[in-house]
Amino acid sequence: GPYKDNVALGYLRAQAVADVLRAAGVPAASLRVTSAGDKGAPFANTDPVSKARNRTVTVLFEKAP
């Protein structure tokens, strides 16, 4: 594909989610976008179904100090 690796693809996927959150009014300063690529995938990358299930974005909410 057009992406250097899964880290790059994951970052762009997470950035797209952050863009939606900003458009919904979440302050940009409260968002942090990272990508782990294949590391820490929620499902084993052993078959096409599991690989498709790993195309996710995890959103973590933390209580403000």
C-alpha cells in the first residue's frame, strides 16, 4: 500500500479520529495521537479476519488533574 509501515498507517487512522473529535468541540490541546503499529494489537495477526479486527483506534480518556 501507500504507507511506509503499519505505524504510519495507524498514525493516520488515529489522526483521522482526532480530527473528528476536534470538529465535535474537543480542544486540540487535550488530544494526543500516537501509533503502535503491530505492537500491542488486540488480536493475533495470524489470519485475515484477525488482521481486519486489528484495524482499530483506541481512545483513552483520562480525568483532568
